[in-house]
Amino acid sequence: MNEITFWNDKKVLVTGHTGFKGSWLCVFLYYLGAKVYGLSKEVKEGIYTDAKISKLLESEIYFDISTNDNKALENLIKKIKPDIVFHFAAQSLVIKSYEDPKETIYSNIIGSYNVIDSIAKSNEVKSLIIATTDKVYKYPDKKNTELSELGGKDFYSASKVSVELIISAYLNNLNENELNLSVVRSGNVIGGGDRSENRLINDLIKAIVSKNEFKLRMPHSVRPWQYILDSLHGYLLVAKENYEDNTSQIYNLNSEINNKYDSQTISSLLIKAWGSDIKIEINNKKKYQEVEKLVIDSKKAYDNLGWKPKYSIEDAIAEIVGWEKHHLSDSSPEFSLNEVGKFLSI
């Protein structure tokens, strides 16, 4: 119960609040009684628009945080005086990072630095949580812990490794407890309302709705698949620890029970759960280099926070199908809020 009541009336700023994870985080926080504020560069299609997430916010503002001028961000922090900030704003797609590496570098590295710097100067924020990725590890096919060696083979992962190094450098040059900043490296998150380009679930849902053949690249790729609310529950626990214990930590979040599934298996399960009869066409042509297997160890989160995933891959797929079918004809936040309530009751 303390985990739930902790968030009541907390002022929370979410950067990237119109994105997939950011929007679901706004839903989760609102359900818990937080006062939620949003900051994004632009509106993104998906759960934010389909479920009218703006209705849940105290306020929202739009500007680019990855510029040389930090004044707008500093002024926003002073105005809101948030207790906690979740930094989710990022260019989060591997393929897009190949197509536009400069945007990825500016968005992820400069944007993150600006958030840290603005918050460090404000003395208003008690807790800052930054989302990086499970792709920061040099040897992604090993069961990496938070202490494993970092490294990135594509522009996206390299940018996120750079963010982590900047965070480390920043914390090393602050006085003790001057800024509580924790990092979360989460597995590949799936859920309703994801409209990111070249993402498995989004591409599959589009094919099912349009009744087109589904073209699947990298059918044998294995990821640390994780239901969106399992992942965000971990972020909330990290933020609570960060806030209450004045600590800066790094956590992996991995739903280990779902690590045995490849992309083709997940696609087949979702098509069956939907009741669709579309066919899967395997596309073996690799235009860009992507790792085949990702594995991370989240024992630290289990031991320190009591975090563990609740949803199997079958459960997650059932939730995705239910959410997507409902929002073919409805656009309100109530369904998503009910999903959070159901999650917390398990």
C-alpha cells in the first residue's frame, strides 16, 4: 500500500510524454494520484492520441530539449517545481539511428545532458530517473548485470552508452546527495498503442487491421520481451527508492520468463490471439546491423526493490489484443486506467 500512497499528490514531470512508454507512464501516475506534467518535442500518434492522454495531465508543453539554449527547460523546472522527473524523451529506434545518426546523437546525448544540467541547477527536483536501454552492453548475448562492460555497435546504442558515461561524469562532479539520479535499462517493451516505426507489434497490428501479409525481418531475434506495465512498475519502484533513500542507482529490468521467444513465435501468437488469418512472409534481407539476441539480468531489482514481472508473453499479447481492438472504436483514457488497476490487483 505504501508503494501506491507514495505517489499521491507528487508533482511528476515526464519528458517524452507523448511517446509509447511516456504515455503509459502518465496513465500509471495519474491512477496513483500523482499530478502529472508533460514535456515533448511533438505529438506522437499512438496511445497518446488514441486514448486522449492529455486529459490526464495538469499541463503539457512542447519544445526541443536538445538545443544549445537551456532557458526554456530551466524555466519550466522552476515553474512546475516537480518532486520527480522521468526522462523518457529520446530517439529510441535502431533503424532510424542509422538513417539519421545526427538527430539520434543530439536527441539522446545533448537532450539528456540538458535535462540533467537544468535539474542540477534548480534545486527543485528530489529525484531524476533516466531511461537508457538494454542495448548498452558490449556483449549483448550474455546475461549482463548492471556492472557488465558497456559498448554500442549501432548509433542508437552508442548514443545511450554516451548518456550513461555523461551521467557518471556528472555525478562524480557533484556533492553527495546534491542530485539523486538513477538509470533504468529496460528490456524490449510491448503493449497496446505502440506506433513506433519498424517495431514488431506496431507493424504486426497494422498488417492485421489492414488484412495484409505481414513481412517479418529477423524472425529468429530474441529480446528481453516485457509488458509495458511490468516495465513501468520497475521505474516507479526505482524512483521511490531514489526519492526516499537519496540514492543514485542503475537497474536492469528483464522479464526472464519471456526470454525464450523469438520474433516469429510472438508474431504467430498475436495473430492467433486476434483471430486473424494473415500470413507471415519472412524477410531475410538485413539492411542494417542489429544484434540477434539480447539478454539482461535483473536480480538486483528483485533483491533491492522486490520487483518482478507479472505478465507472461501470452498475458501480454492478450492485453495488447484487447487494448487495440477496444481502441478501434473508442478514444478515451478509461480503458488504459482500468488496465493499470487490473495490473496492481494481481
